[in-house]
Amino acid sequence: MKKILFIAIALCTLGVATSQVALKNKTYRNKNKDRFSIKDNVVYYDAKPLAKYQTKSYSLDNGELTEEYNLLMIENKIDNKQVIGDLIDFISERHQGAEVEVEINAEGSDFKL
């Protein structure tokens, strides 16, 4: 009986610790989203132009209509690639789960093809 109680307490403790780590990561991501803003068709990051909307399209994915947005990075010299992930999250949340693609001009970019 003591073994079962010990295992139950250990699992409960592990579950609480895991959920706290997940909440900390979510808080970081939400803080980062506050750094984005949009004016006309340009997305700004810390008040600097980062990307612009290029296209909005629709496609059928397994019979379901899918909304898609395509953005082009204005600034292709980015030190932190996480900004691109955060940009995708921000746009996807703004357009309620739409698929988002970000294009980066390879010429003069830090991203080699």
C-alpha cells in the first residue's frame, strides 16, 4: 500500500512540474507576441518593419477548406530564428488557425539554400 501511495505522489509531483514548465514556455511566447504589430500590410517587430503580406489563398486539404497566408520577410538578416516562429504563431493566431508561410529572400541572407 505504501508503494502505491509513493508512486501516486511521485506521479502527481511530476505532473505538476511538467505543467509549470509548459506554462513558463507559453508565457514567454505570449510576451514575444506583444512585440508584433500590423499597419496596412506590414508586420512590425519592436516597431521595425519585419515582413509584409504577399498573398492570401484557399485550398482544399482532405476535403476541408484551408485559409493560407504568405508573408515575405522585409529584413532577411535575422539573428534569432525564433522570431520567425513567433511571427508564424502571431499571424496564425490573428487569423484563427490559418496556415502561414514565411518566405525569405536568400540573396544576402543569413539563411543559405
